[in-house]
Amino acid sequence: MDGDDTDGAVTAGRLILNPETRTHMDAGALVVSLAFAAFGAWMAAMPAAHARFSERIDAIGSKTPWTRVEPAEWKVTLTRWLGLFVVAVGLYAAYLAATA
């Protein structure tokens, strides 16, 4: 382990398992993190729809019809903030994947 880029070599503190496919693994991580950020953007842009869907799932087994459930205002607000957090985590993961 002298620092060259061979299979299983340690380069600058990182273990490179297979240099030929390294870019493919990073591209996959980039795609997943951007999809995560897109899901968070949907949560932040349309929090009422996401919260309503969640309430409809919670209404399964209830005597209240699923068409009549509405989310509380605090749940819509929490969904918006969670969406922004998910966007931030997704973009940070995309940054890490792009710079790896």
C-alpha cells in the first residue's frame, strides 16, 4: 500500500476498491441524492398534498372516510420544513458524491 491507484490501494486516506468503476458508483450516488432532493422539493412546494396523503394513509381502518380527512395546520408546516431539510441533505449528498 504505497499510495498508487491499484486495486485495494489507499490513496490520500481513501480506499479505492476498483478504479475502473469508481465513477459509476459516484454517478449512482449522485442520481440517488438528486432524486432525494427532488422529493424534498416536492414536499416543500406542496406540503398540503403530502400531508393529506399521509392523513389518508393514517385513516385506513378508521370510521372516517378517507375523502373527508384533512391535515392539521401544524402538520402542513412540519411537512414544509421537513421538505426543506430533505432538500438540504440531498444537495449536500450530491455535493459529496460529485467531489468524491
